[in-house]
Amino acid sequence: MDYRALRERPRQFLALTSLHVAEFDDLLTAFAPAWERHHRWHTLAGKRRQFPAHRERPTAVLAGSDVKLFFLLTYLKSNALQEHQAA
């Protein structure tokens, strides 16, 4: 799924996330700084880092807080199979 393309299709975006694009943007303003603060000092496994992470890796599959939030919302809503997430 392409997050940026789905933003242009509001009905499909709503069906996948249960949020309108404007609501998603409002949630993103709170999610992005919270994610950055947490991820700076913790790994994805929840362990505390010895040194803070300074930036996202260029090879990140879920690059950007908006894509991460979209992935989380669609996963939580649909409890999807791996095939759905890979589409």
C-alpha cells in the first residue's frame, strides 16, 4: 500500500484507517514528536539505547512518522495477514 497515494483517495483512506485525512493529520502532530522522543532513546525491542539515535536510517522501510502511523493504524484496524501488508 502506498500511503501517499491513498491520501488522495479519502474514502479508501477512511476505510483502511477509520480516520479522515484531516483527523490523521491532527493525530500525526502528536504522534511524530512522541515517536521521535521515544525512538531516540529506545530500540524497537524496547531496550534503552546507550547513545541516542540521531536520525532515521536511509534504508528504513517505514521512512517518516506519517508512514509509520499509517502502518500502525491499518494493522490495528484490519489485523491483517502478511499478504495484505506486503501489497
